[in-house]
Amino acid sequence: MPRVTLSIVVAVLMVLSLGAGASAEDTPDDTAEGGLELTAEQRADLDARADEALRSSKPGGERVAPDKIAWKEDGVVLTLAVEGDTRAPSPPPAGRVRIYDKRGFEGNSLTFYKCGEYKLRHWNWTNRTSSWWNNQYDREWGSLFAWKGDIWQIIQRKMAVYKNVWLEGGTENTADMVRLCD
């Protein structure tokens, strides 16, 4: 009998110790994507911009890092550019499409990782896309569309793995929707 009681006590203590600390989802640390250590000024800037992004976007966003807000149910992650960060931009992880608000994969970005259509107004991103990277799996298409009053007009449709430093032909900052897995 004492062995059973001791086993139960040990099991309960193990379960309690697993939940004792705050998780990364609870409190973002002071490290941005790629391990960049943030200054107090950078952290304050990110805090203000993250608060604004959460206010101006659809409900359900959760801050998961100092520079990231995720809408997990939708399959969308907003990454806020860190002022003063001079590192080269990294490609989106495999299976994703990423759009940027500046040419050359610079600035803030939205990453999409579930197949479907995403109306950019839900993330306050209408007419802000300047460059994009389709890093979906082999032979999957990604498309950008603009709303033309009564019809969706395709801006660009590219097969993975494709990156475009900027949207050509006068289409920069006109995207209103992204579609994955065409």
C-alpha cells in the first residue's frame, strides 16, 4: 500500500511541476525571431505596434513572441520588423507563403500556412503587399488578388518555390487577398 501512495504522490508532483512555470505562449521573452536580443527601445516599439496590430486585426490573435502575433485557427502569423535589425531576411518555412510590406522581403510580414483564401483586410493589410515568397511544397500555387469593385482580379500566380522581390507592372500595394494551394 505505501508503494502505491508514494507512486501517486510522485505522479502528482511531476504533473504540478510541469505546469509551474510560464510558457513561451504566456509571456514573450526579449528575444525576437532568430535570437535577436532586443534593446528597451526596440521592445517598447514592438509592444506599441503589436498592441495596434491586435486592435486593428480580426479577433483571435495571440502574441507568441515580442515580434510575432499568431492567429492559429486561421493559419496566419504577423511578424513585426525590428527597427535597426540589419540581418538578411529569411525565407518562410517550407509549406508557407509570406507577404511583405516592403520590397526585397523587408518590413513587416504575414505568413500563411493553411490552404485557402485569406482576405487581407482581416489583418489590416489591404494594399500593403510589396514583395512575396511562395515556399509551399512542390507544384503548389500561390496567388495574389486585387478587388476591382465586383470581381477578384489576379495580380500574380506563381508555383512554389518562388520569390518576387517586388510586384511588377504597377501591382505593388494592390493585393487584397492571398490564396494558397491553388
